[in-house]
Amino acid sequence: MLNIAFEREVSVEALPCLESHVLNGRPVVPAVLMIEWLAHGAVHGNPGMAFHGFENFKVLKGLVLEPGAKTSVSVLAEAGQMREGLLRVQVQIVSLLGGRTVPHARAEILLADALPAPPVDWTSPILRPDNNGHHFIYGNGRLFHGPHFQGIEALEFCSEEEMAGLVRSAPAPKQWIRNPLRPTWMSDPLALDSSFQMLILWSWEHRQTGSLPCAIGRFRQFTAAFPKAGSRVVVRIDSGKAPVVTASLQFLDRQGNLLALVEGYECVLDQGLGEAFRRCRK
């Protein structure tokens, strides 16, 4: 049974970071904030447990605002089920529209008594950087992200099969949200969003079209907080066949230690996104 964990107002006033996430002229709640809310919804009913990741995250319907508008969402969570040493909590984000419940995102959030170490069979990826001429990441129409979300420091290489880049870590939640749920993030929304942006750059580079994230099969995090110095994202393209590209991602600190893993990342290629990206201001 799903119960309300908390409710949030969604508006540019409540979430000033939405000024930097405008698509086709309208503010859009990014997937990374949905992930934060889903994680918080699970922890809300299980205080003291650590966020370790999630499975089967899906964006069901985007949270899109008309300019100047506001709405509210409810985060609903079931009682957790313990399996393989992790508490698994089904969580959804919904809103009310015209008297009916509209689901926006869902995932199975994974909580642990203590964060496990990275898998013993993990090996650090071999980086093969080259100079692809990606000197201007923002402001050339390939990405629509404003200042809050401009987290890619450098795109190190971007081949058909793999890519890597350096990304920044998010500032404190109060820098993005007027009344944050917590003083610290569950994960790192800027690092995650920057990795999604890297896949958008890949789609422009190799498929000549934009893309947007729609699902993540599996995410595991092995640190309570990403390093302030930022991280490196290494991407392997598992399938580049349109319309859905799938990929696996590794997040490393600057010393090469594993921070988090993503498997089954999916993004949708869409020829219509070019104009929508260009209309990235309200």
C-alpha cells in the first residue's frame, strides 16, 4: 500500500534551479530531482538507513510548468521489503490533474544499514583520451542547461562506443531549492545530470540529434557524498540503435576510486529536440 511520505510545491519560486532547466520555453523538473525525491520518500519512513541506490527508475510523464505556474506533487512510498541485505522500497511521484492522479516517476529505492564497498570484481576503466575539439560545451545549442546545471568541466573523449568527462559536484541543496528537504543531497544531482548531458552530447556527435533520459535500470552508490572536487564519468554505449540508446556509466573520484555505477541507462533520440533546446529560456 502506498502512503504519502511528503508533498512539495513545484514552481520556479520554490525551486529556483528550474530557471536553468527550461525546455521549449517551459521549466521542466529534471530527472535528477525526481530521483532525490524518490530517495527521500524511502528514507522518510526508514530513518537512519543509508541510500544505496535504486532499480527500475522510469520517467512516466514529465513535470512541465507553464511560465509563472505552480503545482504540487506527492511522493508515495510502500513499506519496505528486506531482500539480499537491502531494504527495497517502492516509491512514486504523482500529482493531481483535473481530479485524477497522474504518475510522473517511480523507482524501487534501495536502503542499507551501512553502505557496502564497491564490488570486488570491479576494475578501473582504461581511458583513451583524444582531442575531439569539444572546447565549447555550453552555449552552442547542443545543451539547454542554464548556470545551475552546467556541470561538465571537460569532455575528454567521445567515440562511437565510449566517452569520458570531468563533472562538478552539486552545491548545497539550499543553493537550488528554497526550502530543501535535507541540508545534504542523497546522491549528487549535478554529477548525475552532467552524465545525462554527456549522453546528449554523444547523441548529437554520433546521431545528429538530441536525446533525453527516460529510464535507469540499476544504480548503486558506494559513498555518502560525492567529492567536492568533482568526479570523472566513464560511459560505455551498450546499444546505439535508435530510437532508444542504452548505456552503462561509472563515476570515479579524481584518484580513480569507484563512487557509483549505472546500468541500463536509457535515453530517447528525438529529431524535434533541436528547436526545443534552442528555446531554453522562458
